[in-house]
Amino acid sequence: ASLVGALSIGAPAVAFATDTNSGIELLTADANKDFSNGKATLATGGTLSEGKITAVANGNVIDIKVSKVTTATGNAETIDTKYSQSIVKADSEGKPTGEYVSKIVDPGKYCIEIKALAGDYKGAVIYVPVSVTAKEFGTIGVYEVNPSNNADLNDTTFYFTGSSLKLGITNDDVEMTEGVDYKVKFLKSGSSIDAAGVEVKDADTYYAVVTGLGKYAGQEAKLKDFVVNRFDLETSEVEVDPVIASNALPSASRVYRTDDKYVTELDPSLVKLTLASGIFSEAKEYNFIASPKTDKDPNFAVDDKGDSKTKKVSVHKYKEEGSVLYGDEALPSTFSTNLADKNPVKFDRSKVSAVYGKDKDKTFIDNIKITVTDSEGTVVSADGNGTWNETPGVYTVKVVATASDHSAAAVDTCTVTVKAKSVDADANVYVKYGDKVVTDVTVDFGTAVSPSNFTVHGVDGEDYEGLTDSLTMKLYNAKGEEVTSATDAGVYTLKVTSSKYELTGTTEVKVTVNKLDLSNVKIDGDAVDTKFGFTYVKVGNVALKGLNLKYLQGVDANSNGKLDDWKQFNQIDKTFEEIDGVKSVWQKLDEKTGQWADVNQVSANETGKFRCVVSPMNDSVTKNVSFATAEGTVFEFYVLDEDLKYADVLPTDWWFNSVNDADGLMNGYEGTSIFGAQDKLTRGQVAVILYNMAGGKNSELLPEGSYNEIFGWTSFDDVNGKEYYGKAIAWAKKAGVVNGYADGTFRPDNDISREEFACMLANFAKKFNAFQGVDVDEVLDDYTDGASVSDWAKESVAWAAKNKIMGKTGSITPASMITRAEAAAMAVDSNLRLDK
């Protein structure tokens, strides 16, 4: 490839394009503009007004379709199969961000992108604004979760139990799901709304701050005060197991109170029993007083004098320990019922009895009490009767047998497992996440997953009647603890169970919450361009808008089988909802001080080096978000006022500004995008540079006859006057800014040294009266290699060094062959250009 100088010799470096489209392309452009500037006039899935669509989030997919568009000139166009419709997120002004999504569920701003694939408007695109507002909070309520019936939202009277209360939130008496519909912070009444949340445990007055998520995003409500009442021992029931053949003082086995249909269980370890009178020795009935274990415990009810209320409790002591029987055998520790059997064997409370004494003298114990509790500890039968033994589950049957004369007693338990008819879950049960059947789900941190995000279906039929209605789902973390939602990064398990059938096969869905990977971020926007593999931002004569910061998602959001979907999480010029606990700061480098300064915009015509620093605000953030280093992730970029020209002249190169400033003096290689920055400079190329520097004065010294059709421009014996450098060398020779060799040659294709180029620049300065002499020895003595400058070049090199044209790094390297990048820098720094 040959060098093309700005000197116009042969074919011009820039040719004017001829208009051959006969107006066809212009007509197409006008039609496309007409379509793109139109507006939607018919759509489904939302409310359409003045070309804009609004909808209210409801937790389900909002299916918006545009069926008609009216162009700017009034043409009605039906949106049929000639068009594609996609959903793209929009910024706060309603403009598309370029981030595509597969569906609309959450509140926010979107656009329906309609592309013409065929027809009169082929290639045209219109964006229809869509605004989805959050579903509003109505009346917010609080209730205590009923472990036996999750649908029961009516337990709104709360008592101290010794444990944190599990509370749920309702909106207009409808259950909401924590982590999906809302997050809540409970506070003591009178405390600041900004204080840290507390657990609802002690008897006190509380309030709650409820923040909407998902379809309620942006909503916030303060729940009015509610009270956790003190536990009243006086009105409660205190149960004590019989004391058998022992003088050890008893303790409470169960403490509870009943209000309507709700039972409040108190941790029995918080209650102490005190013998009312006498000595606890004989087998008989005794009176004990149940009171709080800690005197004046504020969580227990008090009387008018301020003393803790107590409860009189009867405790029975028995002489001999008996045995509990099931039929003729000892009560088994476990019992199993399989309802799938033709004649299932069920636990039969009528077979329970108790005896004491030796084999021949065994005596039956007359009083037997049977209590059945489920796996949650809730009493499902107070006498052992009922249908619990026909309902799949795991139960604890407790038998307490006592003799009326206190001669003997027996206490024993049996774990009863009721198994349902077996159902192959792989063939008859399936779980859907959204609208897809899944066996595993993966999301990035920031997307909470709860059982309410799934639906479970059974193949109901004659063999499995009521299968779907019997199915429930619960979510567990890696420790096996039940959770309401998967929010933190980690692996969770959604387990499907049936209240009626025993499920076999696959009954679990793996839920993975990825750490958010912010180690790899990028910018994009209308002003962002990539050329020669280098991404940069181009600024014009107005302030830059819509410069977005994105991260690579760990999920296939666009369902194309690839992890190539980028999601926006920050924007330079406006407030944007950032990731909790993650700070993003935009900065610009001050090239004079080397310091970074915070910015919130790129002003008109502002160029330079910028960066965005993304960092964790506290140590806990890193459990859910990863960064390039422990300090965070730094993304650097350049803002330019013109496009990149050369693949080897990039903003990261030291010669970037010099080469761009040398425009008009030096060009790249013809037919390429290469400048040749590291290539050696030839003597012929130098002549072209000097000729171009002279600008309008470059032809004054070339009289008539300097050019002929046979040899071109006349100069040196070895110079082809018709080459690109012919005229420039002829001019330079006449001007006295270049010299040949003693043999009469110029050697135009030879490389040139740095000191030779300095001499040529000095000659140019002398020619145009811009040269001022310097103290040669004084200047060169300041450089470590100053003594290596050739005697014939010392004056010129000293002049160049004094004027900061060379030697800026502390050395001159005079004999080194100069590169094209170095020559551009020296030419620009000389300030000798006459062409501007």
C-alpha cells in the first residue's frame, strides 16, 4: 500500500459521490419516516390513549398487542404478519433503552417495538410507549399464620408465646406473599421509622412499614399499631404429666389458651410449678401454683396489685409405673398406614389400654387420655378420635393412663405415619414457572422466587381423584429450613407434597439464585460505537443523554440458548434504581492532575477519559454480588468528538491526539484503515509533510517549467517526479528545507532519523522566519544522550528540544529511525503549520 498525502496527486483522496438513485431511496426514506412518526390507534392488553398504552400490574403477564398504527400523514396500517412486535424497556422519559424482555409483568416503562418486515414500510420501526403502574395498596392488615391452614387470615389477636410470631400481611383482606409482593419491617411503637427492624416476640405495641415489590413496586404503607398481649396464666390451661414412682418435682408439659377457634401455645419452659403446701411424697393429688419462671416478667399478665397472675394446677403422683398396650402388645414406637392398600390398617384408639403389676396379677388402668398432634405440633385430636388417621401425614399419639386410686400410671407415645395412595409424580404431576413446565429454575440475585411464582398441576382422573387440589408446595434453603422466598444467592429446593396421595419419583424443583456478576460491565446507548474492536462514546454539540451501564445476566433472558443478555442497572444523566448495596460513581480524569473527579453528565463537545466505579457499600453485599476485585469493578471508556479513523490509532495509544491533530499533514495507507503509526518514516514522506505544512505558500517557489509530461516534477536524479512525493520534494528542494546527498541523490524511500527530521523542521522554521537560536551546549547538556547528536544536527536538535518538539521523555535518541507516530507528534508540536 502506498502512502496518500493530503497533496492531491493522481486520484483525489476524497471523491465526490454521484447521485444515481433517481429519487427511489429518498421516497423510501420518507415513507419509513412517516411510519416511524405515527402512533398506535388500536391495541389490546391495556388502555390506549393518544398513542400511549397504560396498564396496572397484577402479578400476571400483561399481554399487550398493537393491531393498528396510523402514520404521521394519516394512513391507517393494520399490524399483521408483515410486522414483528417486541418488548423493550424504556428509560424514565419513555425512550427505548435497547434492553429487550420476553414479557411484561412488573411496573415500569416499556415500548412495543414494531418492525415492518415487508410491504410499503419495510425497514421502518415505531416504538409505542407503555407505562405499567403498580397495583395500589388498599387496607393493609396483619395476621398470625396458621400452620394448619395457610388460607386462614383471621387470627388477628396476638399473644406472647416465648417465640417470634410468624406474621403475614394482607391487602384488602387478601393474602400477599413476602419477598414477592412486599417486604416488611416491624418496629416498636414510638420508634423512628428509620430504625432497624425488630422481631415481634415480646408483649408490646408494634407497627410495620410495608414496601411493595413486584406488582406493588413503589407502594409503601405504614401499618397502624397492633398489640402483642401478655400471656394470662390465670385463664390458660396448664397440663402436667403424671409423676410416677418419683419424688422429683414436676414441670409443665403444655401451656395454652383458647380464644374461639384459635389456640395459643406458650413455651412451657417459661412456667414454674410451686407446691402450694405440704410435702410431695405420697401417691395422691397435690395443688401446685403455676407462675412465670421469671418474677414480674413483663410478658405475663398481672393483677390489680401489679403481681403476675398465677394458675392453680392439680398434679397427681402415682405409686407404680404401668405399661401402655396396643392390643395385646406394648404400644409400638411407630405405626404406618398405607391408604393405597385394599384394606388399609389404621391406628385404632379402641385398641389402646394400660396395665400395671406382674404378669399373673396385671391390673388395667381405668383412665386413658389420648392426644394427637401433627408434624407442626398442633393438636388435631384431643381424644384420639376423628379422621386424622385417614389423612396423610405424620402424627404423634400421646397416651396418658392414670388409675383413680393413684396406684399406677403410664405415659407413652407412638409416631403414626399415614401414607396415601402412591402416585408417580413424573407421569402425573408437573410444575410450571410462569408459563413454562420446569424441573429447575435459575434467576439472578434481585429476582425473588417464592412458591407463589409456581403453579402445580396433577393429572386428575378416576384413579387420582382430587390430585391437583391436594398438592402444595414449600420452599427450603440449603440447610433444609422452610423459607417464604429465595432471595439471597444460593440453591433452594421447591418440594411438592400431597395431602391425599404419596408422591413417588421427582417431587422437587431445584431453584438457583445466581450471584449477580458485576465483574463484567459495559456501556451502551445511542452515542456508543465500536470500531476496530474498540468501544467509545461520541459526543456532539449537545449534552450526552442515555449513557447506560449494563451487566451480563447469568440467565438466558431472551430464550436464545445463550448467556448473552445484558441488563441495565445505572445511567449517567438521571436517577436510576440501582442494586441494593451497590454504589455506582461516574468519573472523569483530569489529565493535568491525574485525579478522577465525580460527574453526572457528559457536556456538549466534552471529550476525555471517563470511568464508572461499581463497588459494594458493605461487606454483606458480596454474598449476593461479585465484583472484579474486592474493591469493586472499574470500567473505563473514552469520549471522542469524532469517529475513529485508524485501527492502529486508538485513545489508549500515546500518539492518538498527535495523529488526529496531524490530519491534513499525514494520511493513512490507501485502501486501508491503517495509519502505520509504528512504521518508519521515509524521506519522501517527510517532504510531503513539509509541503502540506506550508499550505498556501507551497507553490510559490515552483516556476513554470518545473513539471513536464515525461519526467514529472524535476528535483533530484533519483526522484521519480510522477510519484506521490514528486511535487513535494521539488518544492522542498527549492525552499531549502531538504538537502540531497553528495552524489546528487535524495533517496526518497530511505528511512530518516530523528535528528534528520529535526533538521528539516528547523529548515522549515528558518524558511518562514520562525526559528530562534538557542544555546546549543546548554540545552543538550540536560539530556543523557545529548552528546550523541551529530555535529551537523546539533543546532537543529537543540532548537527542537528547547521548544518541546522532541526530548520530552528526558532523552533524544537522535540516531533512531523516526516512526510515523513520532513524526506526527513533532510536526504538530512544532506549531509551524501554515495551512491553518
